[in-house]
Amino acid sequence: LLIVIAVAAIVVTYAWIMTYMSSAGQQAGVMLYKANINFYTDAGTEKINIDVGNSGTSDTEIIKVYIGTAKGNVTEQSTTPSTPIPLSGNSIKTITVSYDWSSGATYYFKIVSSAGQSIEFPEQAPK
């Protein structure tokens, strides 16, 4: 009976480890980073271009973009192109957000991918 219990425990542990490793491996294939931020005004509308890169090998999608004036106070934004935005491995995409920004102010960004990764970073608008 003890041998049967030990074998069952090994099988359950093996299944759990293999499931964990496969999901962790898929997530490691997506590595988001901020490539560039550009604050500008286009025909009287203030906009922000966010260049987001994926240095991993797996493809993903950008599903949410948040911007705010404090780290704990970010709100979801509409983007161009609209979400979800496909982001291949080893590539960079430009996301445009219409956002009323003030010169010299610091803004907090959060970008979330469909793989579960997110990047957060502050950026100061030009003076």
C-alpha cells in the first residue's frame, strides 16, 4: 500500500511540475520593454506615441494600455490601433493614445499583454 501511495504522489508531482514548467516557458517567450515615448500635438489634439517591444521569441497581443498621473491612479485608454494589438517576437509596435498631457508633468504607464506580462514605467512630458 505504501508503494502505491508513493508512486501516486510521484505521478501527481510530475504532472504539476510539467504543467508549471510549460506555462512558465510560454511566458518567458514574451519579454515586453519600453522602446520609446513621444509626447506631441497633432492638429490641436495632444497625443502620446508608445513604442513597445517584445524581445522574446513568442508572439503576444497588447490587450490594455493604462496612463495616469500617479502610479496607483492609472486608467485604461483607447488606442490606435485598437486593442488587441498583435506583437510578434523580436518586434516593436507603436501605440498612439490621445491624452491631455501637461508640459513637464510625470505620467505613469502600464501595458498588459495577453500572456499575462505587464510593464510599468514613469515618463516625464517635455518642457
